[in-house]
Amino acid sequence: MSTELWYPIPTYHLKPRFGGLITTVRKLCATNNIQCRFEGVSAHRVIRVVKSRKPFIECAPNQGPVCIGTRYPVISKAAQEYALSAMAYAVFDLVARESVRGIKKFSQIRLVGRPRSGRIKSNAERQREYRERHPPR
């Protein structure tokens, strides 16, 4: 899976970098076999995917072009998955976020802590679980 939990912080420039693969949010959805849930200008926002040693995201303000640097080869499906999820979760592009909503491989939520249950554990249950995790040597 190519999606990552953390993305670089987007930097905003009047003119982002040029070069690389030129695509749109609609084309990224199509290559990942996802239905794009929007029509119009927002779905055709210009995205440039560039191969880079260090990932980066450069944006132009007000729905301008976006340049996404990725470690993957530009034409690969992994790079395009990364670009779509970075648009959804780092740039907070509404079209990308709505398009990947509900798809498990693009989900960024990691549950932390113990699972929720309907009752509180007793001290005996807590001690039993601790001993199962840490057997005596």
C-alpha cells in the first residue's frame, strides 16, 4: 500500500515547480479505479507528480496547480495513489477527499488504545492480560 500516515507540510508559492507527470484529480481517480464524485473546474485542478528523494508538496493559492514530490517512479500506480491521498489528506482538496471517502486503502485513521467495550475490566482481568503479555522467564 502506498498511502502513508504523515505527509510533508504543504508550502505555498505563486508558481510551484514544473516538470514531471501532469495530471488532474479526475485522472488520478480514474487510474486508481475510483469514481470522481465532483464535476467542473475543481475536478480539473492541475497536479504535477515529480520523483524526488525527499517528499514535498508545493501549492499555488486559490485552487492553483499543485506539485507533489514522491519517492516512487512517476508513472507507477504507487506514485499516483500517493498523489491522490496527499491531495485528500495534506492539501485538503475537497474533490480528492470526497472521492476517496469510504475506501479502506486510503483511510488515514489509526485507532489508538484498547478496544472499546461495554463494561469496565476488573483488576483480576487486567492482571491476567498483563501476565499473558509478559510471561515469567
